[in-house]
Amino acid sequence: MEDVSRSSPDMSFLQDPSFFTMGMWSIGVGAVGAAAVALLLANTDMFLSKPRKAALEYLEDIDLKTLEKEPRTFKAKELWEKNGAVIMAVRRPGCFLCRAEAADLMSLKPKLDELGVPLYAVVKEQVKREVEDFQPYFKGEIFLDEKKKFYGPERRKMMFMGLIRLGVWYNSFRAWNGGFSGNLEGEGFILGGVFVIGSGKQGILLEHREKEFGDRVNPLSVLEAVKKIKLQTPASGRS
């Protein structure tokens, strides 16, 4: 008769505590490695949605509303038809990062006034007093874009990936260090941007799309684009 004890595998290692310790250590190292890779990938632009540039014809046809008690609806092209315009598409008025960017743009207001170019903002919703509370940071006129067209042509969102992006943490620290605060009211995942649009059919001179929360436009780039705007004179308006 065959000796069964000789053919059975030796499982005595399962009784050795060091085996389980080594196994758990290996699993832990693997988990840390996977987390490190995930963190690294999240901080590249590989998985960020790429913005599709907006055409002037697309922006011209957007319906905007004034924020008065009796709102007026008008086509967005009215904003830049004569003198061009700088327009901020606000991701969320209550966000302290958006308030910091608005303050950056407002620092350009004296120069914009000198050049005769207006500064506007659009929001995608009216929630409680969020627009009113945003106005200390943005003193230009604000309009409602109910269909969120200024956030297109293809809307891009940043969800909870933003919480592990180093750029978002840096932007948050910079805004917090600058004394800005905010709240969590309203929709804040659809990314916004800033446009510099020339007068008439001159076209879009600058289009900055947020790639992550708090990704501010460079104010110097805005000024450079604004200086290219050709203001409409009465003669050019008739031509």
C-alpha cells in the first residue's frame, strides 16, 4: 500500500506566524504602491477632459438674463458688439477659489476702463444670496446663463479627483492665504473659464478654461488680449 503521508503536501508553514506577517506586509506594500500610482496619475493631465474651443457664432447666440426683478433676456453678443469684453464664466459664486479669481480680474478694472473694455461675469444658477455675496469680489455686471452655454460647447466636470490634485491644494492654500472664504452652496463641479472677445466679428482673443478647481487665468494674458481689441467707431459700426 502507498504511504499517503509521503504524498501529502507539507502545510506546516501555515502554522508559522511569520508567514502571515510577511503576507500582510506584502499586501500593505502593494496597496501603498497602487495608491502612489493612482496619486501620480491623478496629478497628470492624462485623465482630464480636454476642452473644445468655442466658436464666436456659438457664443453670440447664447441667451442671457439680467438679474433684475423683471429680468430681460438678450443675446450674449450684445456684451461685446461695440467695445469687446472680458467675461468670466463663474464655476460657483460661493467658492472661495472663484472669489479669488474674481478679485484678480477686478484688479484689472482700472486698466480695462482706460481702454474702454467692459468686464462681465455669467453664472449658471441663482441660489439664495450667492450672487449678491459674490459682488464684493466682482463689481462688474453679472448675468444668468440658465442653459450653461458659456461652460460648453462640451461641459467639463471635475469631481472628487480634485481633492487629490496637488494643484487644487496649492490654489486653495493661495486663496486661503489671501483671506478668501466661501461656502458649499450651489453646483460647483462644472468647470468655468474666462474669455476676452473682440468687438463685432473680431473673434475670441483669449479663451481660458479651468482644468481644475482654482485654475486662474493669467491677468497679464488678459491684458495682452484686451489690447488687441479694435473698438467700434460710429463709422465702422455702419460699414
